[in-house]
Amino acid sequence: MANRLIIITEKDSIRFWKFVTKTDDCWNWTGCRNKQGYGRFGLMKRSHNAHRISWYIKNGLIEEGLFVCHKCDNTSCVNPDHLFLGSRQDNIDDMMKKKRSRHFQNNDYYGVQWDDRKKIGHCLKGRWRSVICVNGRMKKIGCHTSLLDAARNYDRIAYMKYGIKDLLNFPEEYNLK
């Protein structure tokens, strides 16, 4: 992600805020959005994420390699008070903590997803897969017939191999209460 200098004139700023509806909480983007619901704003012959432009208008430059993340988990929100800077891993950790990813569609456990796709490696179709995010990459760590087995496998690998303590399904099994 290259850090390109963005020049926002007063005219650009006025045009930007015309696409925002402010509520008591979120400031929702009413202009164009991508498939994931993130606002898009045209500036300098390019399309930019609206929440990044909002951060830029209020706080200035975004350091290279940093993401503008949402505290509120509303992808169309551009309220600068609902945004924070973080690394890719910070963004993934935030997503995992709040269980807001496709990996949590069918259950309430961290790091477990139902895999109904064709056979991948040793994992047969219709199995629970345990996965872990490390350094911004999703790693498959097991394939299970039981949801609880997958959740316990995630905990074991997360805690023993990667030292993760705050995203465990069964912290009591590791005396971490």
C-alpha cells in the first residue's frame, strides 16, 4: 500500500461532507459504496475509501502501512471519532475480537469456520475448520467433525504456539480467568 500524497482543497472538503448524513452516533456516507459497504470518494482522478479521506481531513497524513479502522464496525461510517489507525494485524485482531467476519457466520467460537466447499487438502467437505490469523495471514490449523474439537484445537495452537491469551474460547482450561 503506497502512501500517496493526497491534496484536499477546501472545495474538495465541502464536496466530501455533502455526501455525509450525521446522526448522534455514526456519520453515514450516502455517496457511492463498494460491495463491502465502504464509501468511495473521487479525488485527484482516483477513487478513495471515504473513511480514509475523513481521517485525512481531520488528522492529516496516514503513515505508510497503516489502516484506518472502524471502532463502530459500520463500514459506511466516516465519523473521525469512530476511526483509529492500526496495522493489518490490529485490524484482524479487532475483527476477531468482535467476531465480525465470515469465519463466525455459523458459530460463536473464535477461529472456527464451517467449510462446505470441495475437499481442500486433507479437509473433507462439510467439516469444521480451525484457522488462526498470524502476521496478517490466515493459517488453516485443523479439520474436525466436531465444532468443539475445532474450537479447542484453535485454543491449543493459539495459546501454546502463538501465545495468544485474549481470544480463547475456553480460557479456563489454561487457568487464564
